[in-house]
Amino acid sequence: MTKFNAKNERTKRRYLHYLKNAKGNGDAVVDGAMQAIHRFEVYTRFRDFDKFDTRQAIAFKGHLAKQTNARTKEHLSQATLRSILAALKAFFRWLASQPGYRRLTYSDADYFNLSLHDEAIATARREKSPPTIEQIRHVVNTMPSRTDIERRDRAVVAFIMLTGLRDNAVASLRLGDVDLAKGKVRQDARHVRTKFAQTNEVWFFPIGDDFRAIVEDWVTFLLVERHWGLDDPLFPATEVAHGADRVFETKGLKRKGWANAEPIRAIFRAAFAAAGLPYCNPHLLRKTLVLWLEKTCRTAEEFKCGSQNLGHKDVLTTFGSYGTVPTHRQAEVLRALGRAKAEDPRIVDLIQQLARETGAI
């Protein structure tokens, strides 16, 4: 059975080069595009791209809708379908401009669009309730800290709660990036995997001395007890080696960081399960911090500082993407409006600040 098409492979290499060097896409985006294209090739039995017609796109959408997730055994979500089809649409639009594929038209790629109904489902915003700070505190207090690996895992959760940093950035931090005396972290995009390759400084959020103590204890352990240097990883990977019975077993900490954020997500899964709470991915802790800011900040300047600490250039990003009010809180606020006697000056100040930033006043 055919497993590849040499001509298609050459075309895909050119497209990969285009995505990386012309569009500036990172590895995750490029890998996703290549996987989507390969999935389509498998469906067409590796037929030449230059023999594409719109009926293939229509049939492939029907085929894709019947596929299941290998882990959950459920049908692929509309969001997943949209992601795969969007990657194919972008590829065939590019292909239509390439020598040897001029019979393809720009509009041919539009046949990879979802229906308007499915598009609405795929792009619908779904409320994800972030955990409270007290719930995170419970998770951290539940986590064991007897071994070096257990101490590391507990420090990871406490650190993300304390800083709100994205998990992939945390996975690539070095000890020298953390300044315990000043309570800040420097994200240097030359070695830290930050979003949009941003270099910035993040200060510890004042959410509790217990979170900070765990992080300080971990950094001190690596620098003083382990005698590691500032260029060593803040959160080292796990050392795995053959044991006496020729099976792999954990040996301790490796003097090397994680290649991606998946180990951090695995730590969160295990920690929340052990604490008797539903899984919460690391990114949701950023929403937890935004809700804390909304309740704590007294002026627009304070909220703006918190927004910048999360890496947002625009305070509207914090409000729009992270500051959605949970439905239960929405009900509480609306009921309270009927009892309100005066405007809260904090809210007025924040609204005026937003209006100035958007040019409304």
C-alpha cells in the first residue's frame, strides 16, 4: 500500500519552508499543518496534489466528521475539525499560486470550510471555571514533598500560581531568571519559550507567602544544596535509567530542562486528582489571577499593572480574554445591582481607563 507520494513530499517541504521562513510560524503551528496535510493524503491514498478537485474536500469533511479521538474514543470536536480544515485551506490556497498547480484556483480551498452552523459551534466560547486560590492552595498542601521530584512538582504548581506564567515558558526557565530578593522573574526570549518571543519581567503576585516560600525553598535547594549554577534549569526533567531488573525507573533529577510543557500538565493532572478536584490545566491559573485582580484592584493603574504582569500589552485583552465573569458570579452581581446605593469608584475608574484606551473619550 502506498505510504507517500514523492512529488507531494517535495511540495510539502517547500510549504514547510514557507511557513517557517515567510510566515514566521513556530514548530507547533508547522507540525499541526503537516499532520493535517498528511491526514488528507492518507484519505486520498496519496493522490497527487495537482489532481485535487473540490469533491475531495467535501468528501474528506464527511470522513473527518466520523473519526474519533484515540484517547477518549469520542468523535472529534468541531474545534478540532475546524483546526484541521483551516490548515488544509491555507495549504491549498498557497498551492494555487505555485508553478505546476495553476489549474487550482484560490476559491477551491474554500471547500474546506465548515458549514456556518458547525463554524458557530466550533468558535463558541465555553465557560471554563478557573479554580480559586484556596483550591490551588489545597492542591499544593496535598502534594507530597519527600523526594526531590515531589518537591519539584509542588514548586511547579506554586510557581505558576505565584507568577501566572505560561507552562511552556516555565518549562524553559533557568535558575538565573528568578530573582528571589526582588520577587521577580525575567523572561529572556533568547532561551525562554515565551508567547510571541516577548522578553519581559514578571513580578510575584502577592497572593500568599506560602506559595512564595515553596518557590524560595526550591530555588535555594538547587543553588545551595545541589550547587547548581544560574544557567541550570529551574525545573529539571526527571532522570530515568535502567534498574537492576532491566526496567526503566526514576533515578532523580536530570541537569536538563523539559523540551515542552507536557510534563507540567501531567503534574497538574496528578496533583488535582490526588486533591479530589477536577483537572485544571496550568493556563487556567491565569484566569484565577485575573479574577483576583478584579476583586482586589482599587484603581485602573493597579489593574493595568496586573495586566502587564500577565504579559498583556492591552488591558482590554485581560478583560476580554481572561476576565469573563463566571455565570454564578454574574447572577450575584446583577442581584446586587438592585440593592446598590452608589457607584463603586473603582469600577468607574476602570471604565474611564478603558474608554481612554479605546478612544471613546
